Amino acid sequence: MSARADIKIIQLHPEQAEQLFQRIEPRIDKADFDLIVEVFNSVPQVLEYLAHKDITVKKLQRMLFGVSTEKTDRVFPQDAPTPSDPAPKPDPKEPKKRPGHGRKGAKDYPGANVVAVAHPQLHEGDSCPSCKDGHVHLLKEPAKVIHILAQPMFPATLFHLEQWRCGRCGEVFTAPPPPEAGVSKYDPNVGCQLGILHYEYGMPMTRLQTVQANLGVPLPIGTQWQLMENTAKDLAPVFTELERQAAQSPLFHTDDTHQLILDVAKEIEAQTEEEHDSERKRTGIFTTGVVARCEGHDIVLYYTGRQHAGENYGDVLAQRDPDLPPPILMCDALSRNVPKAFQIILANCLNHARRRFVDAIPDYPQDCRRVLDDLCLVYRFDAQAQEQHLSAQARLEFHQANSGPIMTLLHDWMLNQMEGKLVEPNSALGDAFKYMLKHWKPLTRFLNTPGAPLHNNLCERILKKAILHRKNSLFFKTMNGAHVADIFMSLIQTCKACGTNAFEYLSALVRNAPRVKAEPGRWLPWNFKSALPFTDSA
């Protein structure tokens, strides 16, 4: 039986509803009774919207669940009361016009094959065909015509080599393959492109197998995996070198998200209760993202397994020079994000604290408006510091002068609300107050430590790639598969952070694998071009 057939439609007339309310009103608390009446009365409104011919699914979703953004001007209802001392709003800026009109010029096709076409009739010094008096000369800039073809993502070329056989001795002589045939069936950069499609753009291997088969160039799943695994072995020395250099960074962002590895999940399921107790009943599997903010570039690292973010980050810090000062760690307030055996300067994400007030808006709009408007000013000051390209020390002084008084007043106000019992401690607003007051020092690290960020958005953005892979491929089968993904995603996201073309970079690594293994420090995304042989860099 379908799910729709299980739904029982009840027709209730207004008189019957009134009689129902009269029967239950004496039996329950008045507040509960009023809530039931409000919920009951909201059903006809929803049905009326559904019956309206102009309603769309998107409008209905927004009506039932609210807007999907946390911006201050979008999360408050239109009739929400405004505070007595509203924060000043910024001057409206003229909206930026969207550049372009959908068409691309020839310069926008750097990956196109270039074919030089000579004029069939004209040569240097010939008479002008138009005026007959002048002479033509070759221009430096040629005219350009683009022609785009449809083909498989991985095209193939089949070489037919002539074969000759001796009629007397029977020996066969085969024509040698041309240089463009390569030395193996698959070009070295096939594994690189597969890794980018799979781990950057979320292309499942089953889907790619189907596409390639339909276009006449089969690429089975097993072959795809073998190519990516072999490529990851060539990339591994650079991954190790990135870990070593990342460990020396003065600032880190870290967070994790849930992941699934089938073999590990089976091991967890097979554990006895005693083993669970020794492991503190840890049953989770995670992908940790670590962003090291080095001078001039960022390094992005991924780790997938049973360890939490703090443990993976601790493994990175184990390679840190002991003479360096403690680094700044930006993360949320979960204790598992902090390494146990290393000294750090902890900074917590202000966005996580702000989000608790966003969730409490329906019941406490005026108090939440006060907090969000104050934080809006702080974020605006931080944006101004970035626009002015202030140094870490100058940014600290700027925040102390502008954001410091705002945060001090906000702290005192929240403390007075709690100590004066003006807010219920167990309410959503009280919970938001307690969270912010408990973690006040790491939440306001930007007011006393040069270079401390306000939020952890940088790490949350890079974790979206792990989430995208989880949505499309659902799981890893083995720890080895997870490690291959960590290598690819780490190098690809580090390339993006450095403004380097990931495909060009990965292809250079696999084509120069022996040199990369010998000197991985010369083959990083920001310096690899200087290590390329002349023929590759030309």
C-alpha cells in the first residue's frame, strides 16, 4: 500500500471543532490549550494557500519554514519590534552591474588547440587586392575563429599500424606507433582528470562509466579507480610536504563532518562492549578539514577516519618546529576540536554564537535584534580592515578602538540580563546568552591577539567538498579509498587557494614523478613552474 493511501482525511465542521475545544479546555493547562487552538486554526490557512492557483512550492516552503539565509534583514519578521537604540545602517551602495552578456571571446579558451591558417593568396609585399596601389604586410595579431566539438570526456585515438608478413619465413613486421600514441594505453593525466571530476565536482564513477560507454569510449569503474589510485601514489610525496609546511603556520582553521567508510563501520559494529568502553564508545567516522594560513598562500588538508578534528590537527602540529610560538586555532566550541598535547591560542567562531540568536528570533525578536545589530557592526569593521589591507597589528588596534566598546557593552548587557533574572536560563535566548558568556574569551580573540579571525567560514567552505562527495558517492569502501580522496582533495583545494590551475598542476606532478619524489618541496602549487623542465614550462 502506498504512503498516500495511508493518509486519512478528516472533515471537521466549525461547530464540531467548537464542541471539541469545549471538551478539552477544562482538562489541560490554559497555555497548552491556547497552543492547540493556534495550531488547529493554522491548518485552514495552509489549505487555503495550497488551493490558491498562484502558489508555488518555493513560496509554500518559505511560508512554512522561513527564509534560508541568516542575514539580519531577512531573518526578522516584517512586524518585529525594533530596539530603542538601533544600530546605524551603512550607506546604500549602488548595486554592481553583472559583467558580460553570455558570450566568450577567443582569449577565454586557453585549453583550445591552436591551428595556424595561412592566407591562400597573399604573401608579404604583394599588391593590395583592393586599391591595387599599396602593398600588404602581415599583422602580429591574427583573426580568430572558434569551433567547438562534442566528444567524450576522455576521447580515444585508435592507431592502425600496418603489418607486413614474409611469404617465405612468415615473420610479421609491424609499423612503429607514432609519438602521439604514448607509451601506455592511458595518458598520465587521465588519472588527474578523473580525480578532479570525482573529488572536486562530485562526478560518481558509475555515471562517468555510463557517459563514456554511450559515447563509444568505455571507461569501467575498476579502471577509473586503478588510475586514480596510481595517480595518488605519485601525489603522496607532495601531500606529505604540505603537511610539514602547514605545521609551521601561525594560524589554523579546523572543523569536521560525518563520513562513512564501510570497512570501518563493520569494525565498529563488531566491537565488543569492553572495546567500546576502552574507546569511550566512539562510533563516529569523520572527515576533518584543516586550513593553514601561511604567509602568501593557504594550505588545505583533509583527513578521513575515526579521529576527531583535534586529533588530526594534533598530528599536524607534531611536525611543528618547537621553537615557534603557539599558533592560533580557529574552530567552534566543541572540545574535540582542540588538541590535547599542544599549546595553542584558541579562537572560537563568532558565527556559531550568532546562529543561536537567529534560532531564538521567533520568541525573542527584540533581544535578538540587539545582539545581531551589534555583531553586524563588528563584522562591518572587520570588512573595512580587510579593504584597507591592514597589518595584523593595525587590524587589532582598529578592532580594539571600534569593536571593543560594542562587545563590552554587549557582554555587560547579557550578564545583567542573566544575573537580573530577566531571561529564563533554560529558554532558547538564555541558552544563547550562556553559550556566548561561557566562551567569551575565545569568541573575542580578535580583540587581544593579532591576526585572530572572527569566524570559521574558511574551513566550513572547504568541508563542502567532502559533503558533496558524500552526497554523490555515499561512502568509501576502505581506508585506502578515503586516503586517496584526502590526497586529491587536499592538493586540489590548495591549488584553488593559491590561484593555480589544478589540472595543470596535477599533470605536471605525474609527468615528473621521479623528480617530485626526490624534491617535493620544489613541486608545490605556488612554485612548481620553476621546477618544470624547459620543454614543459614553455
